[in-house]
Amino acid sequence: MSLALVACLLMAGSAFAEMKIGVFNSQAVAMDSDAAKAAQQKLQSQFGAERSQLEKQAKDLQTKGETLQTQVAKMNAKEREEKQMEFLRLRRAFEEKSRNFARKVENTENQIRQNMAQQIYQAAQTIAQKQKLDLILDAASGSVMYATPQLDITKAVLAEVNRLWKASGSKFPEPRTGQK
């Protein structure tokens, strides 16, 4: 739900005059919370040494490549081919190691994000109940984080969709082919 919709609700009149709405920014909470700071420290301690090692390997590989470039003219064909193959093998091994590292970091970050999202959702519900709010909106995403059951119109919308489906003959429209 966008903030424009909230503005419309607020202007709708007396039906919504008694509604209590809270708005917060989940991105700010996710970045500034103690949990987020602890997550950054965890990532650094868990992956910092391996990241540094990969960075060192990248520099070493770059140096080897530059050295190979300068020496290639002085080598015979067989030696040049052997050195180039060795360099390619080292580069492929490094790239594979880098991909595996990136996957490990990404998986850990995803787990942390999921945990944070759950904590934010639970916190929003707790605040809604403590402050007797009817609706909580996330300013970052424009989504509803909490709504009292009285505001839930899912069943009514479902009934209307079913009515419209039956009124249309319970058929999907034919796909348009672009031809007239």
C-alpha cells in the first residue's frame, strides 16, 4: 500500500477518523539496529580473513600475469605455451574459489536478512498492539506491516473476483496475436 493511498484514507472522512496509523522505515531499522551492527561484525569475523586472502591472491595473480606478458617475447614456443597454460589454470582456480566464497557470503547474508525481516515484522506487530494502532505501514517499501483484522477485506475481494470470473463465463480471454 502506498503512502498516497494512506493520504486518501486519511481524507476519506469520518469512517477513518478514529483509525490510528503508524509509519516506519524498515530499511533504516535494518541498517541502524543493534542486530544489523552485530551482523556486520559477524560477517567480518567469519569472512574477513578469507576475503583478505582472496584479495592477496588476486594481486599475486595480476602480478604473475604482468610478469608473463613482459617475459613472453623472450620464451620459446613450448615454454610460452606451458607458462600460459599454468597461468590459465591458476586463474581458473582463483575464479572458482572466488565464486564459492561469494556464494558462502551471499547465503549467510540471506539468512541474516531473513532473520532481520522476521524480527522487524514481529516488532511492528508488538508496537501495533502496545500502541493500539490499526495499521502500520513501511515507508521504505510502501507495504502494510500490520493491520487489525477489521481492516482485512481479503474475503470480500475474493468473493468479488469469483463473481467477476463467473460473470465472464469462467473463461480467460483469448490471447491477442497482434493481428486484426
